[in-house]
Amino acid sequence: MGSKFDVHVLGSSSATPTSKRYPTAQLLNVAERFYLIDCGEGTQIQLRRYRLKFQRINHIFISHLHGDHYLGLMGLISSLHLLGRKNELHIYHPPGLKEIIELQLQLSGTVLNYPIIWTAHRSDVSEVLLDDGNVTVTTIPLNHRIHCCGFLFREKDKMYSLNKTQLTYYKIPVAQFQEIRKGNDAVLEDGTIIPASRLTSGRPIARQYAFCSDTRYSESVIEAVRAVDLLYHEATFLHELLQRAKQTFHTTAREAGEVAAKADVRQLLIGHFSVRYTDVNVLLEECKQFFSNTLCAEEGTIVSIPQRKEV
């Protein structure tokens, strides 16, 4: 089955929460390492509701400074402090967020038990924010009213699986196993080269998840998310409200489907739904006309990216 690569949806609403939908927040579990993506109001409540291990979150990624994407952060930081956290917390953020949080801590007389490592991201160019041996996280510049970035999470490349039968047949020395797992050919004592492809059974393909927060339809996004396993893309309005989408720098469900189709992604997850839609299936149906393999990012949804192997 391979290790986990799961997206847990905590919030799917745009702008304001409702009694059934929370603002944007997702938890990504990659091999039992947890990455929080955006932190709208009520995020910590949702983490508790779904019994997710929020004490083990070490990296938080905030896309931009509209309240529905970060107003839950101060509460989460405070709760981690009250629960006695000691480990450092890394927050990747738009410029200004550090000052907002530090002012609140200062005015409340709070000195955290743990350090926060702040890393500001840019919105004009793509950059690597994190490479922790588990995943590489790269920004995706988006077209919104203010500084805004999406995030591309790419699993680190795995090594090849060894074919024990072939290794025994060719009498390959154990000392060469590690290099063979990296894809290097084996060399026998007489100089004979045995191709690595003959000694291995393929390796897992690195999985990729792209999170595209608030944005207008963008051709640059299409290139940035090309062929990912799972794309989350906002779909705030039906296409009949295209002008409203343009005015507010958002995307329609149809446009989200078009992005997924043009980028040749494997699966699409849509969210950030306007509160005007009590039934989000209308957005899903419109999107599916342009990209059939689409899901709605509803609260409690878990999307698992299966492990695939090279042929």
C-alpha cells in the first residue's frame, strides 16, 4: 500500500463560516508527518473534532492575509502554548503575519513555551520553502487582490525495490545493494555490468499535491500544477457569476475544471465555496462537465493519494 499521503479537509467555505462549513484549512499527512495548510477560524476545533494529531504539526503554510485563511492561527498558537508544547513551530507566511501575531502576544503578555520560526514567502516568483527529507514544498504564485501563494507538496523520491531472486542468481555482493537501490548498475568481479533494471522491481512514483488558494483563472497555475496527483483549486462561484468572480479575483467551478483538464492532473478537489450555495453539488456538477474526476472539499473529507510504481 505504501505510506500515507492524505489530505484532510477541515474547512471549505469562502469569506465567512456557516453553521455547516468552516473557512479554509487542510491537514496533509505524509508518512505520519503533518502539515497544516491555511488556518481559518475554527481550525483547532475541527482538528479536535476529527481527532487529528495537531500537537505533531510542525509546519504551517498560510496562503494570504484574508481572514478566512488565517484568523484561526492565533488561537491554535495559544492552545499549543497552553498544552505545553516545547518543539519549534515553523510558519510560512505572507509578509505582515509575523507582526500581527507578535503584537497579539505582546498585548496579552504571553511568552510562548516554544519558538516560532517565521519564513515569509514571495508572490512574484516560485520558491522552495521546505525540504525536510519527507517532502519538498514550493510556492505557486497566484493572481489575487493581495499577496497570495499556493503550495506544491512533492514527496521525496524513493529508492528502487530489490529483486532478491535476481540478486542471488547473479551473486551480487551485498555491498552494492544500496547503489542498486538508487538505480545504479551492478558490476561483477570480472567487470560484467548487470543493469539495475534487471535487479530491481521498480520504485514508487513520488506523489504530488497542489493547493491553489484564492486566485483568478491563470495560465501560469496550469504549468505549475501540471500532472500532479491531486489538485485543490478554489471554485467560489458558478460560471454564470463570472463577472463577480473577476471582480473579487476568484474562480468559477467551470474554470477550475478547465485548469485541471489543461494541466492533465489525475484528480481535482474543489472548495472555497460562496455562502450563497447551500448545496455545493451545483458547483461540482458544473466542474465535472470539464473535468470528470472531481470531488468537493467538504468538511471531514479525506482524500488519499495512492502509491503507484514505475512500470
